[in-house]
Amino acid sequence: MKWNQELKDKVVSRLNEKGLRECPMCHSNQFTIVDGFQQLMVNKELTSAFVVGGPIIPVVAIVCNNCGFLSQHAVGALKLGEAKDDE
């Protein structure tokens, strides 16, 4: 799956379907989507070590235009990788 305008539009649509209407901090309804995917590393232990090649959670980040609150949304929960989406 590659990041492009069509996928970005799909993210907006899916977030709207899920009820993202306003920032939970300042209640603004103006957001910007970070242009690309992010990856959250998953570690089995709380250490300061950087683990290369470990499990990750791919996410899409949304930033409130007013206060800068950053929310991350799992790609899997948004069902962006389903076969019907890749057609």
C-alpha cells in the first residue's frame, strides 16, 4: 500500500465514518493528516534499547490545526489494507 491522495481521501472518509468530529483537547474541527505512514515499535521489555526488526503497528497521524494535539490511528482498524481497497 502506497501513500497517495486517493489513500489520504480514504483515511479521511474512514475517520469520518468512525466519528472523528473534533479535537478531544480544544474541540476544534480542523485537522491535518500527516502525509505518510508512521510506525510504532512494540517492545516486550521497558528498556532504553532501540530494537531493529521488531514488531510494529502502522499508524496514520492526525494533527489538530488549533492546539497541535496529535492522534494516531491504526491502519488495521481503519481497514485500509483490505483486498477491496487495493483494487
